[in-house]
Amino acid sequence: MCGIVGYVGAKPALDVVVEGLARLEYRGYDSAGVALLSDGRLATAKRAGKLINLRKALTESPPPAGTLGIGHTRWATHGPPNDRNAHPHTDCGGTVAVIHNGIIENFATLRAELEEGGHTLRSDTDTEAVAHLIEDELKTAGDLAEATRRVCGRLEGAFTLVAVHTGDPGLVVGARRNSPLVVGVGDGENFLASDVAAFIAHTRDAIELGQDQIVELRADGVTVTGFDGLPAEVKEYHVDWDVSAAEKGGYDYFMLKEIAEQPRAVADTLLGRIGADGRLTLDEMRISDQELREVDKIIIVACGTSFHAGLIAKYAIEHWAGLPCEVELASEFRYRDPILSRSTLVIVISQSGETMDALMALRHAREQHAKLLGICNVNGSTLPRECDGVLYTHAGPEIAVASTKAFLTQLVAVYLIALYLAQVRGTKWGDEVFAMVQLLAQMPEKVEKVLETMEPVRELARSLAGEHCVLFLGRHVGFPVALEGALKLKELAYMHAEGFAAGELKHGPIALIEDGLPVVVVVPPRVRDVLHDKIVSNIQEIRARGARTIVIAEEGDTSVEPYADTLISVPAVPTLLQPLVTTVPLQVFACELATAKGHDVDQPRNLAKSVTVE
């Protein structure tokens, strides 16, 4: 995933573009670059590393002023992250500049063709080939939009392209296939970006770009056509958050801010879910009740943290709705010939709505005529457009790479879907559904209470900064929480961390236990007597072998105290809802431990916020 910004208007383009890149650096921070058109000439600047390196270069050698520009933050795919491979890339004559998000799968063939035709390519990237292809097409196409359209017809893979040309100094052209691109509509100025955060300081009016579409951006208007050249229908929308939501608000890191925002995010996702008749309602549930009653199997597909939300959803759906539920990694789903039918409901979870593995899984399911329901945080992204129905989470912008508030709001979303299915299918009475939604409504207060008691967790994390490995154990819905805790530590602290189902401990993982090894154990509520007692036995087993036990248990659970070297208490909540409170200490723990190690928790190495390529 990369960050893309384009601007044309009356303001100094460099200021607008660099400001936009600063808001998009979470999407890629291997390198950054800009291209400006001024007096019919193209000026570029690009540097490896974070945006600060580019800012320094621009200060030392300011480019000519101009009111049209494009910019890019890169997450490297083809070629190492260095100055030469940074975007924008230009053609032989320095008249075309291109930035790109995605992967062009046939670039090697195209590059060989270009070199044979006399072009000199200076980078290792797949992107540079596009600049040279546009250069060739401009000889006969007549304008940049048509040249870009012809080039897109030759490209294989997933891509967003933005191009400018000295021959038309008032035009920015964008092209989209399987990769995000959105238009910001201003007054006498217009914007292009891979995320609305890039232009939210200037306008909150946006246009969704659909699959295989070309956009021509001028100061006085926007034109959208398909790759076939025909006019395309577009959907305009208004962004319901402002620039302050995309800023740190006094926190050292976006991740700290987003952890603190979780009570509000959970409350917002629950807002307005009960109709005037007392029944649960979901926004944009475009699948009829009758179709849902005909569903005989549910498959959830997702990646990373969203996959862990799906694992928890399985417990809720099977318990409340009585439907068999499978959970699949989106990257593996379509390669194993899954058995789908018209009575299968496929739920696809993606914070951004642009995760390529999730989108490809969705499209495979559609080909098999399954019903498709999306869970997404980004209005106007690809996932909700391609699903039959969607439930939006309302987490607001999540900038830090490691997901926090998006995860908790995804949990709320899957609980709501499970309860909605129970309501439609009659496996729960209406008052039972209403009562559970009322319990969910108490969760923001519970999460806030957890956040108020996190200083001992921070102290613990700092004390473990020298460790090289941490294990996590859980039972029932605590097992996915253990997986999520381990993932956060891997992402942020670059430590070996593994999550295990506690019942599997004696089937192998117990061999890893050694003197002093930190082991985090998520204890089920005491109401789950059998599982609770079993995991207390697990704690005793690992402690007897020298483990340093860090136990997360509900308030008042005195039975675990004798076996916990560190006890983290969370509010008592129903079993299925417990991940909403037990996950939070693990987020804080990972963030603080990574900070103690000196890492940038917002931009962990080798990672990007959303994986928009396979």
C-alpha cells in the first residue's frame, strides 16, 4: 500500500501535496516524492526514508512554485527503498511523471519491450514502465487521459496510477483498478488521494471512483470515464469527520490516541441500532430477512487482526443464531476450492475496505453465487460497493498501522450481525436480543474503566523491554484474544510472540516454557466454571516450570491470585463480550513495550496499514 496525493487549483501545490503526504505516511514510509508542473516544466524531488527526508531536501533546494502537483509515499514492492526507486517516475524526456499504488504483474515483459524500443529505464520498479508507455502513447493519443487509458488496457494486476504531463499543465489524470483512489471536490480546486485524510483539511466532499475508471482532474471540474472511454456514473458523498480526527490531539503517537478513542468508537458503532419497534436494525443490510432465513452456512473471510475478529464472531454466531460458521484467511480462501452455494452467507471483514486478499475472496464467492455481507470502516471503499449488504463500523480514521479501535468496533459489528441473524431466524426472542444490545451499550463504560487502570500494565511492559519472547494463552473467545495480543507484539516490538489455545498446551507448546519466560494468560469469566478451572490448572502447570505468569482475569476472581506473578483485572462482562475488555490491556502492553525498545509504533518496519496487493 502506498499514499497518493494529487492537486490542481490556485494554492501552492507543494504545500497541499506535502501536507497530504504527511497524513498518508502511515500508508508507506520507505520513501517519498513529489512532482510539480510550473511554467510548462516538470520538477521532481524524492528521497528514501520517511517524509522528513523529503522535507529537508525541498527546504535545501526549493522547486519552482506551481499550482498543480502530485506526491507519493512508498511501501516498497519492486526494488529496494532508495532514492532511485522512489516515486514519481518520469519518461525519457522528463515530460511525464507517474505515481503508482499496487503491483503491475506483467511489468517485466513491458520493460523488456520498452528497452528493446530504445527507452532507458533508471529504476528497479514496475511503475517506471508506465511513464515510458504513456510517453509512447502520447505520440498518437492526443491527450494524457487517452494515453493513460490505452496503457491501462495493457497492464495486468492491481494498480492506481496518477499522471501529469507538461503538454497539459492544468490536468491531473488518475486511473483505478483494484486499488483505492478517491476525488476531493473543492471550490476552484480539486484533489486526488488514496485516502480522504489527505485532503480533509480542504474539503469534506468526495467522489467514489469505481473499478476500471479514469478521472480527469482540473481546477474547474472533474470528469470520470471508464477504461472504455464512455462516461461513468459516480457517487458523491460527504465525509462525516474533520481534520482534527486525523491529528494526534496531544498524544505522542496515533496509536495511543486511537487506543484512548475506543470507548467512543464502540459507542458510535452501536448508535441507532434499535428501531422504533424495539427491533435491531443494521445500516445498509440489503439482504432480505427471507434470504437470511434460507442461509444454511456462514463463512467469514478476513486477514490479520480482522481474522481474529472473525474467530470471535464464530462463537457468537453459532451460539446466538445456531448457524454453522467457518472462518478463513482471505489469502487462502479461493485457492482451496471452498464449497459455496446460494444459501451460503460470506461475511468479509476489512477495516479499509481495500484489502486485496479480502476483495479477491469476495469476488470468488460472488462467482459461486453466495450472498455477501461486508464489515468495513471506510465509507465509499471497494468492499461495501461490491457486497450485497454492509455494516459500517464507526471508528473514525485509524492512522496507526497496528489496528486497535478498528478491532473493537469490528467485534461490535460481528456481535450485532449474530444478534440480527438470531432475531430474523427466531433463535432468540426479541426481548433477548434487546437485552443483549443493552449489555453491549454498557461496553464503552467498561472499556473506559480498563483504560483508567493501565499504568501497572505500562510499568510491566517497560520491565520486559529486554525480553525476546512472550507467549499468550486463552480458552474459548480468549484464544483469538491471545492470537491478537501476540500479533500486536510481533508488529510493534519485533519480538517472537505466539498465541496458543490453552487446551493445546500439553500437546507441544509446554516444551517452550523455561525459567522466567513471560506468559500472558486470558482467563474466562468464572461463570464458565469448567473452562475457568481448566485454565487455572494451565497457569499452575507453566508456573511450576518457571514461567512468569501475567494473568488477565475479571475483577474479584481471587482463585487466580496465588498463581499470578502479575494480575491484570478487567470488569466482569458476559463471556462472549469479554474480548472487548481483555484485548485493551494487550494493546497497551504492546505499545508501551515497543516504545521502551525505541520503536515507532505508528510506523512499524516492513508494514503498511492496508495490504492492497496480493
